[in-house]
Amino acid sequence: MPLIEAFRQLLGDTAVLTREEDLAGLTEDWRGRFHAPALCAVLPSTTEQVAAIIRLCVAHDTPVLPQGGNTSLCGGATPSGQGKPPVIVALTRMRRIRSLDPVNNTMVVDAGCVLATVQEVAASAGRLYPVSLGAEGSCQIGGNIGTNAGGTGVLRYGNTRDNVLGLEVVLPDGSVWDGLYALRKNNTGYDLKHLFIGSEGTLGIITGAVLKLHPLPTAESVAWLAVDSPQAALKVLGLFQASCSSRLSAFELMNAKQIELVLEQVPGRRCPVAEIDAWHVLVELSDTGDAAALAATMQTVLEQALETGLVRDGVVATSEAQRKAMWLVRHSVSEANKKAGVGLTSDTAVPVSTVPDFIDQAMAAVRAIVPGLPFIIVGHMGDGNIHLIPFFSFAEWDALPNRDETAQRIRRAMNDVASSLRGTFSAEHGVGRTLTGEMIRYKPPVELALMRAVKQAFDPSGLFNPGRVLPPSSATEVTATSPTNATS
Amino acid sequence: MPLIEAFRQLLGDTAVLTREEDLAGLTEDWRGRFHAPALCAVLPSTTEQVAAIIRLCVAHDTPVLPQGGNTSLCGGATPSGQGKPPVIVALTRMRRIRSLDPVNNTMVVDAGCVLATVQEVAASAGRLYPVSLGAEGSCQIGGNIGTNAGGTGVLRYGNTRDNVLGLEVVLPDGSVWDGLYALRKNNTGYDLKHLFIGSEGTLGIITGAVLKLHPLPTAESVAWLAVDSPQAALKVLGLFQASCSSRLSAFELMNAKQIELVLEQVPGRRCPVAEIDAWHVLVELSDTGDAAALAATMQTVLEQALETGLVRDGVVATSEAQRKAMWLVRHSVSEANKKAGVGLTSDTAVPVSTVPDFIDQAMAAVRAIVPGLPFIIVGHMGDGNIHLIPFFSFAEWDALPNRDETAQRIRRAMNDVASSLRGTFSAEHGVGRTLTGEMIRYKPPVELALMRAVKQAFDPSGLFNPGRVLPPSSATEVTATSPTNATS
């Protein structure tokens, strides 16, 4: 029986999409950068259906592409256009909250649950699911786990990896691993869970997960600081860490150029401090317990920082409206940067202590390519994850000869500096298809060989999301195609 | 050239131990339960020497046994007595602190560093390395990582796994993986680090690590509570979590029998509350910032718990001496239990919400084997990790027919109950050689097959710590030999 017919018998007609108009949202990524045909898309409702789908794909020697909310920034979840067109397994219909245990602080969910839904369900039980990111209204838990999504909660709560206790996975042979453990301690053999987390659909399809919940914070305090340099910002970060420990929930760095663009491009935004010509830090504390104590802590640390001259100026939000206004400036950077011109963003992370060196050296390396180029700088300083964005006006960009090549050289220059500081070229977005060349350039051959051995052990036929994460072992370094302007 | 001669040329004579008296501390575990011969022990000083040792072992087709402080509770680090005697690779001479970065909050260490040394070096830089356990004066970081050691810091800071950012590993082919990343975010392929953590020396030898440091707490508050039942203790845990969030750093449960034994057996101990005939909880808060605020928080939550009737009686330590006295009661349990009789301890963990059910059901299951048997109960309730200890006086134990078989049946009964609640038979001690039979009994075949595929991919010759973690694939369930009386 042909594969598509077998899917129809298994799932019913409405769960098998083959017409181009039905597939449109699945075969192209949300930014419209990658598009390639799929054999079909299937919409299973249960783990058993996913397993049956995989067994059919194996029998027909047909590649499998797991897809969540399709919000990847690096082309990880759309067809590659190489080899046989894949079957897209979209988990949209698998969105049950299977259970929530407020005493164990866990919830068990289908992989297709939307992140925002998970956050809401947790909050309604007085708990926090702490992963939070721009795409939370449409991205799915399975995709979050498959890519080990980061976002704004990492400083305090870690990445997605740190908030998953157990997994259910359909393996490349169609069997199901029920690893839905809800335990804080379990030392019984190799930790398979962490191998699937961040594997971008190349080792199996995640169909369910046990998520770790946290107490819901009841108090927040937000301040905006003007500082002289990234070095000064780093010292202020140290003060907050020493005094506030895990109450420190955000420490975001922006340069003057970034603030200028937000004020220029986004109506209604204003700079919380008088001095735009500085480096800016948004700092947030959050805690259970009462708000007055937290505000007092913020005040104490801020006074310390002002006295020692580390901070030029600082404003503490005294109302919910002020807190929101400060965050709005931070959250407006993507919109502002897109409107203003062309930014060649990077997703590097380096040890936190080397962030100032990274900024200096990477700017110098880029300006050796394009002298005098301005930079937008914005990032999660507390995680060492700085988005350094060489910035062109539209006119400058259009006038540039060899745009693609220049973009490549600029990105490569920044990643080379990150690598020289033992940093990474992909802090939170993953590898997908755009960065497999970087895997060859920056990963030690021993590490690549181990990853290939894992892939071979789990998916010997190579049917799962082929070409993602690991380049073919015969490949030499390839220049990546270039997405622009993504700022998180 | 014979292997031992080759080792001498490589390392010098003093780094190759072959005489029985020199090997005595290495071929037997610290409790004297397991003993078997080794070919020799080698004491490398550098990662390069470890790599050269492994290449020689491979060339001579000789098994390799990595050994840290030899404090395993399940026979994971001494020769098995099966197959060829192994080469013990003891990392005792590799104890350099390679670097400490107080701004990035990381330190890089040789795997042979003793845990207590790491804690001290971190503290002298105003930082906390939070893993803490009974053997910390002699256990080594490499062994901690190889077994994903738990201990008393897990509730707040997680297991060893959660405090390691990067690893250096000599692989079974003698190559070196330099994965010494010191990054908070790094999404570039499969997370190999987590595969080595907890692999008990079966996938390679960990030679170095990047450890995560935390702000050093400056305030502590400890209280002792008397409650009516594990259910009540669970509700009190919920109160503390909601009010104190990550300031809650210990929540230890003990039953009346445990308190009685400590008072009887260990001179100078006294019960902090009047009512011995109750369940007892030691709760600790710790924080940066000032002690008065933390004490006030403790007082507020305690008053809440008293008002709602959840707590019968509660005492907050008002001095360092009182805090120490409370912890001394908790830390005296191993000594007391050893002196008093024979306890058949378990290392189960279950979801925190099911701890009371686990206690009830496991006691009933054991008493179906030995009617009326008393139980010592002590454990890390906040982690769901309860050591349930069926307890015999020496006279009762000596009078017992078929002691080994009874011990086996009792342990099995407790592990069966844990398993039925989706718990684990090894929360923090690992599998080693004693629990491979449990792996077959409790792990789904799909999970075992994945673990075997990983082992095959990393160590195709099977020379690394053979027989540990994974039983041979032909093995059927084997009854484990029985260690007794370990309580952590």
C-alpha cells in the first residue's frame, strides 16, 4: 500500500495533509527563509499513532521531520530540499495537559502543548514554569525541548534542559521509550533524557514530557542603570549576584545605539534615565514573599553601586506601569532594529567574565572588514549571551557589493572571536541547517565523532531529520546561508 | 613489551603499583565488602598520561577501572573478580585546581581533587561549590561526576550533574575530548557531558571538569519541628516552598525510632523538641543578605504552620551552637544505627507527593515478610529520597534463618513499591555492581537497549569498567549481594 494511503487508514483523512495549500505553513519557516517540499504532513493525536507513523516511514525508507510550532530561527524544522521529501510529523493535535502535581511541583504534558498554555496552567495552580521567550504564544514544548530553548528566564532558572525531569520519545525504530520519570534524584544508568534534549529531532520524536515547576514569584523589582562600560556592568552584576543570589532574575545589557534606535523607531518609548550616551542595564529581582523587602534589597544594592561610582545613574520602578515601561524598551529592540536597517545578528555566548573582551575584539574584527561600522549591542549579560549586531542603514546595505559574502565574513569574524574565548556560535537558537558548517569549523573532531557515533547508534538508517545538527562526515566546511535581524 | 613494564617506562616506577600491600586500599572498597585482584594500579599525573595508559590497555586488550576516592557504596570502583584483572587508573595525583573565575562563577579542576578541597578553594574566593556529602573529605570530583553524587545540597542546588558545565574525558580509544566549556548557554549538538556524568567509568575516564559556583550564603536559619505524620510534613514542606522559594536548603524527615536510637547510642545528643513520640523535621533556610531578615521569614512560616495545626511543636535555633546541635542529631544517624543493630537500608526516591504512600506501602510489604518489624526512617524529604530502614537488633538478626535471602526479599519488596509509584531503586548511590540485577528488573527493555547502544558506540571493545551499570545482555535477573547499614 502506498505510504500516504497507509497514513489515511491509520489516522483518518483529515490528519494527512498533501495539498500544497494545506502544507504551506509547514513546509516554509515562519520567517519565509526556507522552503522545500514534503511528501505529506501527518497530524497524530496520540503517542501510539506517532509510533505507527514511524514504523510506516521505516518500512517505506522515508525521512521523518518532527515539527512543533515551526518557530526555529535556523531552519531546523522545515524540509531540507535534499534527498527524498520527508514526512512532516506535526504534533499540533497532541496538546493534552496529562497531569499536574502541585506537591511534587511537576506537570506532565503532550509535546504539542503551546508554551504559553503550559505557563498559564502552571500559574493557575500557583506555580511557575519558568521558560519564557518571544515565540511563547505559538512554539510548542516538544520544540522547546528538541532545541533546549533559552529565553529570558535562564539567569535564574536555567535553560529548558534544566526544567525537564522526564521524557516520552518515539524512537527511530518505532518503539516508545517511556522515560516519564518525575524524580529529583535517579542514578540508574546513562541519562538518556539529556541526549534527546537539544537533539533537534535527529534521534527520535519527543511526544511527552515531565516539566519541573517552581514557586510562583509574588514580588518583582526592576531598575534601569546607566553605566560607563561593559566592564562596569560586569562589576554591577557581581554586586547583585553577591547580595541577591537567585533573586536576580534578569540582567540585560544594551548600548547607546540600541537605545537610540528604540526611541527613534518605536512610538511611545522613553529612556528611563537621562543619559542616553551610556551603556544601559535592565536589572530585575523576583521573589516569593513581600514586595517591600525586595524593593529594599534593590535600593541597598543600587546605593552601593552609586557610591562606588560603578553606576552613573539609576532608577527603580516604583509602580507596575514603570516596570512595564522599562521592559517595553527592552522588548522593543527587535521591532526597532528591523525598521531601522539591516543588522547581522549573532547568537554567541562566552564566559561572563570575557563579555567586555568579546565585545572589543569582535567589533575590531568586524571593523577590519567594514571600517567604522556601527554596532547595536543587546543581550543577556548574566548568561554571557550577547547579540552583537553590526548595523547597516538600508542605503548602505544596498550599496554594498557582495552582500552575502560580506555578511558571511562578518559573522565568521564574530564567531571566530567567540571561539578564541572558548565561547559558542549558538547559545540558544540551535544548529538546524544554517550552522552545520560552523559545527565543522569550531567543534573538535573528537567531539563530532562522538556525536556521529550517537546518531549512528540511535538512528542507523539516518531517516530522522537528515542533514540537521551534524553535517555529513564527508563534508568540509561550508558557508552557511545567512538569516538576518533575529534578536531575542 | 609487557604492559606493566610499558607503564613503568611511561610513568616511572613509583606510579605503578603491583605489590599486594600497595594495592590493598585500591582493590577493596572502603567498607571491606568487595575485594578482587587487579593487574596493577597506575597513578597518572596528567591527562596525557591517562591517554597513553588507555592506549596501552587497548593494545593489550586489558580492562580499565577508573577510580577516585573509592567511596562507592555499591562496588562501582573496585575490581569485579570476573574476566581479566583490570588496570586500576587512580587519579590521586591529578589534584590541581586549574583555575577559578569568580566573575564567571566557575572553577576548572583536575578530576582527582578531593571534594572538600574544592569546597574550601571556592569558599576562599567567596563562592560556594554546593555539593556536600558524608565522604567529602576523601571522595574525588571525578568520582562525584562519574556517579552524579547527591548529598545534602540537592534540594536547593541540584545533584552534581547540575553543577558541572564542562568535562575533559579520555575516551576508550585513548583520544581526549576537551569539552571544558564554561558557558551557561551552548546549543551546538548533542549534550555529551550529561552522558558521561553518572556513567560510572563505563564510557571513558573523566580527567577534568568545569564546576559551577554560587554566591556564598551569609545567613542561615535552622528549625526543628515535631509533626504528626509524613502527610503533615509534606504540607509543611509546601508552606516553606511557597514562602521561601530557593532559600529552602534542607528539609529532612526522621521518625521517632530514629530519634530514639540517636539519643540512646550517641552520647551528648538531645532532642530539640519535647515530644520524641512524633515525626521530626529539620528545616534549614540559607541566603545571602542579612541574618535577621532570614530569621524573620523562618518565624513567620513557622507561626503559620503552628496556627494551622500542621506542626505540634517547633524550635528555631537562636545561636550557632543550637544550629550545630540540631544538625548533629541528623548527622548522628549512621553512627547510631550501626551501633544499635542491623538495618537493611534502601536508596529509593519517589515523587515527593507520594512519600507518605511509599512509607505506608513499603512498611506493609516488608511486614508481610517479617511481621511487626520496626523501621528507622530518615531521608531527604524535599527530594523524595527516603531511606526506609527495616531494623533488627543484633540478637534478632543472628536468630534469623536465611539472613541473606530475607535481606534480599525485604529490599526487593521496598524497591517494588518504589517502582509501582514510578520511583527509583537508586536515587543517589548509583548502580555499580550490586544493582545490575535491579536494572533488569525495573528498567523498560527499550531503555536498557538504548543504554547498551550508547555503551557499544563509545566502548565497542567493552574494556571500560566491565559489568558495571549494564548487566550483560544475556543476563536475566540476578539477586544482588547485600550491603547493609549505609545511611546518608
